[in-house]
Amino acid sequence: MAVAKLEQLAKSVVQGPSMATGAVPVKDWMDVSAIFKPGNYAYQAKQEKVEYLNSQKGLHFPNAREWSPEDEDWKLPENWKEIILKGLKERLEKFRSLKIFMDCCVRCGACADKCHFFLGTGDPKNMPVLRAELLRSIYRNDFTLGGKLLGKMAGGREMTVAVLKEWFMYSYQCTECRRCSVFCPYGIDTAEITIILRELLHLVGVGINWILEPVSNSNRTGNHMGLQPHTFKDNVDFLADDIENLTGVKINHSFNRKGAEVLFITPSADVFAEPGLYTAMGYLMLFEHIGLDYTWSTYASEGGNFGLFTNNETMKKLNGKMYAEAKRLGVKYIIGGECGHMWRVVHQYMDTMNGPADFLEVPKSPMTGTTFHNAASTKMVHISEFTADLIKHGKLNLDKSRNSHVKATFHDSCNPARAMGLIDEPRYILDHVVDGWVEMPENTIREQTFCCGSGTGLNTDEIMELRMRSGLPRANAVKHVIDKHAVNMLSCVCAIDRATLTSLMNYWNPGCDVCGVSELVGNALVMEGENRQELTEGLRTLV
Amino acid sequence: MNLDEAFRNYREKIVDQWVNYTLSTYKSSTFFIKEKDKFANPVGGNIREALDCLFDLLAKNADPQEFVAPLEQIILIRAIQEFTASVAVGPIHAVKHITREILAKDKERCHLVQELYDFEFAVDLAVLAAFDLYMHCRERLYQVRIKEIKTGTYLLTDSKCPSNLLKINIQESIPSNS
């Protein structure tokens, strides 16, 4: 554009980074490399957490140290480059998918504009194709003949510290949501490229605390918060007390009970943090309503598996814990709560890591007789599948009018939608528990759903701006149904969503609350022997 | 030929240039400019929609209160992106220069440039409002952070297990010999 004044207008007069957003006044975007400033990166893992994890059998988290992404020197091991290239070689041999993904991309660009990080930042390195190219360029340079001979001309480049820093920047600006994969004509799972990038970075001690501390807590006490059995029990007991106060129904639940038919596992956030608490109350009420013979576990007290965001060994170990507990208690099968990535791990990786779970039985609903053949190998059934089946067989006494304060829409959480195909069950439940819920625009739901923007361990507050950027596509679609249909509740089936969408709504669409689908089920349940108070806000009513 | 008519004639051209200029502040702006679906392209879609609306308000000397809605649609986005404050709100200003330039190039209408005072004053008011909204958005973001901490999500990393805390307390209460 030839308007002379505009060029001047595009530049800040005041120089130096902005205290507010960490932005540096721009020169030319091509001159900008990965620069770490407060607010644009998640804090590095604490030394003690890395040390602890590295000391655990079967886990490998070397190079524990004090460091900061803002420092020039990241205190990498002397032979860091060798470690990275060897690590990549091993993984190319071990994971055939990685080798294929490295080779088969034709850079058609179908994925480029599908990433919520790209859509929210406009940063080209957030185009999935380019994010993958950050790794692919190294692969070409060191592992292909063309790259070895022609180097840069064949799209290769040498592994340097600057490249490593770029990896750290952009593998933590991806939530492994896999929306881009839906559009890839070759089926490249870009999430797996991010997974490998993060694995490689862990080999030289580069990781973030928001992931490694929950992992270390889960390894130690069984849940992200590091809470011990008595605290976990107390919290579930409190929720049961709350239900009794609100509805007059006494909840009969148990912990670590051997011989129960079902083990119930949900993300610990449902038991400890708002608004997940109300979802957990929904579970308790549902199981009470149908008289399910089930138990909670204070050891397998976490559905979430942040191991998925570190490396496959850690993911395997944390997933294995759920099955070890199911075996110890002698249950027939597992029901899993509303979690996101737990289901990706269970559906896509569990079977080859820890399966098949032959010591368990194929889940069969004791109320309806339905056998969940989809869980024939993992023996773990999703609460929404279980609930939808109960509704279909008329086993639940529901009163929609108890949700009359709610005008809902539904956010497909990435992992259940794209990694396990759980798309219609929550919708079927909503049809039966709320009146007139509405869908968001077609290209933002079901398989094409937009991520909350804070998955894969990025739900930490030091990168709040980044989270708001990457959550913009989701929030934008919610705003549409708020404006058009006066929606006041964003329902979902993921614990990370419940926490992060709440913050997302508080910024983009204040006044819109977030809930789990099971909370709406709990609201609508007409319980036997109830002495219900006037609950104008359902289970959230303060009495 | 009066100014109102000139605005009507050049409306599309001015808004288009304004939108393109605003979107050119993003590192990779081709897609933001090209894709018209607001849900596939939230940044481009919202900025286009809002500037389109804002131009009419500026051109007809509307009550500045009416600027708030379209401005908020833009500033909510730009306040959390990696811009300095001035670059975040700067593009609002751009319509002044674009309009002058376009009118000046039209021989029949170049005299109207002299009559742009009211229009440009309205733009000044919009820029000032944009600064207020920018600060409002930043404040809202800080509140979001505080709320998140209050709901207990922070427990994920900042909590200590009670027995460990007890151990630390005991260690600290033992007087050291040094």
C-alpha cells in the first residue's frame, strides 16, 4: 500500500519490550527468531521434579538443573546434539508412523489455516506444516540422502541451539488437538510430531513445570495435585454431603472396595476444582440413582495422564496404574469420567502399551444388559456412553425443567471427538436433560471442533495471553450462539476444558458459564426419596 | 458532489484498504485477508465486520458511544496478541490517511479533503476510545488470572503435600549450629 503515513503508523515510537504483552516493537517479521520473554513461554520444570522423575524406575528425565528459557545458555549437556540426533534416529526406527509422517508431506497447505494457534496469532510457524517442518528439516539434513548431499537446497538444515529453542517455543504452542490431521489428505497426525519434539527435548532436560509437576505428583500419590488418599476421600465425601444438603438424598459411595463390579476413574480436577466439582456431583447422583455397584480408588485417583505430554514411557506408566488398581480390586471393568486426553491414551495407545486387559471383562451395563463392544479390549467405558445407554433404555427419571436456568451449547472436546469418536452420545444426553440446546457453527464442532487452546499441559496462568489467542476460534463460535440464541452455558466432556474454557469465557464472553454434561444430568435427575430444595441454579445453588 | 456521496462511492474501497492494512500487522496475513468465513478465520472475519460497521458510524458522525461495540470486537482480539499498545490500536487511526489519499487521487473530489475535519475528529475519538478499551481488556485479563487462581486450578503445581510441609516446618524449627 502506498499510503506513506501508514508505514510510520505501524511502528511503536516507544522502544523496548512492552510490560503488558511482552511484545517487542516490530521491525520485519522475517528477522524475528524465537525470543523468550515473560508471558510467551510456560515456566521451565523445577529441578527437584526432574530429579525425582529421573530417579523413578523406567523413567528417563536427565539433566535436572536450574535454568531459564530467557537465558542465552540453557545449560544443555555438552553432547546435546548427539543426544537429539540419536534420539531422533531411535524414534524413526521405533515408530513407523513418524518415519512416514516425515517423508510423505507434500506441503499442500491443507492444514495451514486449521490450527487454532495459527488462527489466533498469525504466526506462520504455528501452521502445522511449518511446525512439522521444524523437525522435518533436521530429519532431511541428517537422515535422507538428498538432504545429506544438498542440505538447504533439499529443505534440510543443521541442528543448532537456535533450532532447539524454536522447537521448545512451537512444540509448546500446539495442544496436540489434531484438528489439522482431519484436513490432511495423507492423514499425517501432526500431534505425533509435537509429541516427538517434546520427547526429544526431554532428552536434554528441556520441559515445563506445569506438565512435569503433575506427572511427578501422579507418579507419587496417584493424582495431579499430589493429594494423599485421605484428602481425596474427604473431598468426595464433601461432595456427597453437599448433594444430601441440596436434595435430601444420601449418597452411598465407597473407596478401594475389593469385589465391586465397577471401578470409577475421573480426572482429579472433578473432585477438587470448580466447576468440575458439580460434574463429580452429577456422577455420584447418577450412580446412586441406578444403584451401581462401584468403587472410587484413592490410588487410581486421576484419569488425566500428563505423561502423554512428556514421553511414551511415562504415559505408559501412568496409564498402567489404572489397570493395576482395577486388577488389585478385582472389578469387572472400568467406567471413566469426563476427561479429554485420558481417552486418547486409552483408545489409541493403551492397547499396545499395557493391553489387552484380559483380566477384566468386556463392559456390560448391569442395568440395561448392553455390552460395550467398542471397549472390548480396553475394558473401559465412557460415562457418556454409559449414560446415553441408560437414557435410551428408560432407566433414568429425568426432569428437563430442572435445567430451565440453562441455555446450553456443546463443545466437542478434542480428544473424545477426534481420538475416540465420541460425538453423538453427549448430544443424545443433552437432548434428554435440557430444553432447546443449540449447536455452534458447523465448521467448529464435531470432528472439526476447535480446541480450548490450553490442552496438553498449557493451562498455566503465566501464558494467559497465549491461551486467549489460541482459544479465540472456540470463543468466537461460542459468542455467535450467545448473540443469536442467548446461550449461557457451554457444556463439554473434559476436565481441562472445564477449567480452561471458564477462563476463556471470562475473557471473551463474560456471563457464559462452563459445565460438564454429567452436571446437567445430575441437575435433571429425579431421585428416589428426594427432599429437594428450590434449586434455581441446579447443583450450583447456594443454600 | 458532497462528502456524504464521496463516502458512499468510496466506502467499499476505503474499508477494504483499512481492513487490509489492519490485517497486514500480522506476520502471516494472506489467509486473514483472503478467507471470508468468520468461524474459519476469526481474526480476519471479526476485524472486517467491525471496521465495516465502524466506518459507517464515523462517516455519519454518529454518537461516539456507538463506536464501542465494533471497537471492542477488534480490541479484545488485539489486546491479547503480541502487539505493543500503540500497534494494537494504531490501525484505527489508519482510516484517516486512507480516506485522504483516496479522495486526493480523485480529481473531481479532491477538494473534499478540506472538509474532512469532522470525520477525522470522529476517528480521533474512536482512537481514544480504543485506548480505553485496550486497558479495559488488559484489566479483564488480569481478573481472569486472579479468578483462575481462586478456583483452585493452581493446585496443580503450587500446592505442597501436607506431610512434606510438615517436614519442612520441622527442619526449619531446628536451630542450626552455625
